[in-house]
Amino acid sequence: MSDHGNVIVRFQNVTFGYHDKNALLKDVNFSIRENAKVTLMGQNGAGKSTIFHLIMGDAKPVKGEIHLKQGAKIGIAKQVMDRSYLELTVEDYFATAFAERPRNLPVLIDQALEAVNYPLDHKLTINRLSGGQQARLLLAYALIQKPDILLLDEPTNNLDEDGIGHLITFLMMYEKTVIVISHDADFLNTFTDSVLYLDAQKQEVDAYQGDYYDVVEQIKSRIEAEERKNAQLLKNIQDRKEKVNFFANKGGKMRKLAAKLKEEIEEDESNMVDVKQDDKTIVRFDIEATEYKDAICDISSVGVWNQGEAIHCPIELKLRRGDRLLLKGPNGIGKTTLLKRLATRTEEGVLIPSDVIIGYYEQDFSGLDFSQTAFESLKSVMKVGDDELVYGTAGRFLLRGETMQTRVGALSEGQKALLCFARFVIQKPNLLILDEPTNHVNFRHLPVIAQALQNYKGAMIVVSHDTEFLKSISFNNELDLGALRKKALSA
């Protein structure tokens, strides 16, 4: 796939599916060379994470073979921290990366943390770390294994600008094979030298050379060329069918001409190509806000974190219908913790009346019931059951067919994100609390989501590191937790 070195990963006629009748990948062939920087591209649910599972050996192909260079070590930085690790200390968490606990584990941990620019107390428990801190820890966990193949699944999720900048620098200097799944187009374009495009419609994988934006243009050009070819063939077919209808009722040579035209029609029909379906985009949607006349959120103080301890900082802020609050601050200051306390009405110094309907987007989707199907999850936020509304709303977010009967826990992270927004449409909340709402979402959907949030008439509190996304939304309030902490410590 690239001119870097010997082939380190090769998929040979690989077919894979979770169900007998529906293959996710069909007769897939591609190879990746040593030291290549490769992006996996494709719409939500196309099978990008499945490719990772197959490379790791966690899943086995139904047909075909997967070849890895002998002795190649694989490390993966997952999207989110496994809940089973949350109670572990940092040191015990890293110990799980090895079959036997190394004697020099503390030294190895420090080296891995230094690589991600994140020194950390080894005795801290994982559940005390913010989403951004856990994101760096996930990367360090992959690096401590010194992998020849580094798999990164949405590595920029929850990272602030400094974290993303350091990650880009690291990846550009990393002299091993890196395979990345990400919806952050600008991030990908900085270091990608080739792309594997997963076509969900045809269950195929196509290989492209070039940086990310160059490949996007290549795919666009290919689609346009295929559409032009099909349009010309359809015109030829229609013209010949009209002639066949005319000549078929004539005698002698005319009938022979009609038969020849039929053969030409069949040939043109066989030359029709299945136009590649580029990533589909969700259709425009609105999140209605149930009317509410009084203050939706009355804030007199908020808690921020400083060296593992909470500091309550006094402020005066009331949010009413139409108000938008952007919450800012560095990783580890407690943004996610604050949002969770707001959503559960447990934050000291904040009053959210009990009759306020809250729509809460959690960056790890822990508020969703993973045992429910997507259909059940949507129906659970309805006051009155209406199956037609459930399916109609879901379809607007590309949640269709078997996906609706799939358990939430088995959905891709991107599908879970779209499910959350579909729930908001049905729920009609007075208050939206959004913790990194662009995480896991295909960048093609983001303008549609931003427009829906801009049009939303209720109150809204947002945490996001996606500066381009935030530019599309008007905020009339901003709260910098870092500045609040500094003020409190200097008082």
C-alpha cells in the first residue's frame, strides 16, 4: 500500500460478519507496509473498529486469511477506558498490559507517560482522571508495549489543543506503523500518507495514496466519473429500448436489428457500475424545547479540581430559555464531573428545578442503557409510545433496519452518538448538557448538528475542544474554570 518497507499487515480475501446473512466485509484485500501512517475511513458502522479487532486477533474471519509480519507487536489505544479498569491505580492499570508484571514497571510507565507529555502519580485511581487525562493514558498504555503496529481509535477525543498538538508531533516522529480511526479531518491530514476506505454498501475496502484531503478529492472524483458513465449508459439504453419497441413490430431485417439492439442493451446494463456511496450525511433536524418560563439553571457556585481536591468557587449566573453557556478549562479541572453533577442535580450551589427536562450527552455514553435495543432506547424517552415516530426519527440519523434491533452496547461509538441526538429530538428537553458532543461523530454530520444546536430554543451548557464546531454556535455566557480556580487560589 505504501513504499515504506516490507508488508507488515495483509488481508487476503477476508470475509467477516456478526450474522450469517449479513457480511460486514466481503472478500477484502489490502496490505500495509512497515512505518506507514494509514487512516481507516468510512461511515459509522462500516466496520472500521472491526478491522482493528481482526488485526488484534479478537475476531476471526469467516473466510480468508490475515497475515502479520512474524514477531510484530500490536498496541491499541481504544476510544474509551474500559469500565473494569476504573477502580485500578495507574500502576495496576499499566500492569495489565503485560503477561507478567515487569520489575521495572514504574520506569516503563514514566517513559510511556513522558511520550504523551503527561507525568502522573502512579497511585491515582483511573476514575479520578478526566476524559482528556484518560485519553492520554490510553495512548500511553499502547506505547508501553513498544508496538510495531500502533492502532489508534479516535485518539483526539477529549484532548485539548495542546494535547492534540503533542499527539501530532509524536505521530510524525513515530518510526513504526500507525493505523488510525478518526473523524477529525484536520488532525488526519497532518500525518496520513494513505487511506483505506471501507465501503459499507459493497462491504469492500479500497486503498488510496496521499494525504487525507487528497484522498477525499480522489473519492469525490471517482464518484463523479462513475455517475457520468452510468448516465451515458442509461441514455444509450433508453434510446435503444425506444428503437427496439419500434423495430420489433416490423418484419424481416428490422426484427434482426431489434434483436441486435437488445444485445447491446444487455451489454450496456452489464457495464453499469455500482457507484461508490460516499459517507452519507444525516438530514437536517430540529431539537424542540418544551416551554419553560422560570430560570432553568441558577448557579451560585461551582466545584473545580486542584491537585485532587475540589474547590467551590462562587459565581452568579442564571440560565433561562435561549441562554447558552460555554464551559472552558484545561484537562483535569473537572468539566466532565461538573456536567455530570448538573445533569443529576447534585452540584452544590446549582439549582435546576425538578420539572426541567434535561437532555444529557455524556462523552462515554454511560447514561445509555447498553442492554436496550436502539429502538427501545428511543422509545424510552417518549411520553406516549409512537413506533412510527421512533422509526422516522431514527432514519434521519441513519439508524435503520437491523441497527434498530441491535443492542446499544453493540453499536459503533458513532452510532451511539447519533442515537443520543435522535433521543433529544423525541425528548424535547428544556436544558441540553453536552459533554464533547463532537466525539465519535463523522465530520460530515457536524455542520448539521451545529445548525440544530444553533436553532435550539432551550438553555444549553456545552463543553467541547472542537473550536471549529463551536464557531457555528452563538454563546451569550462563558465560564472559564481555570480562571475561576486561579482567582480562588489567589484570594
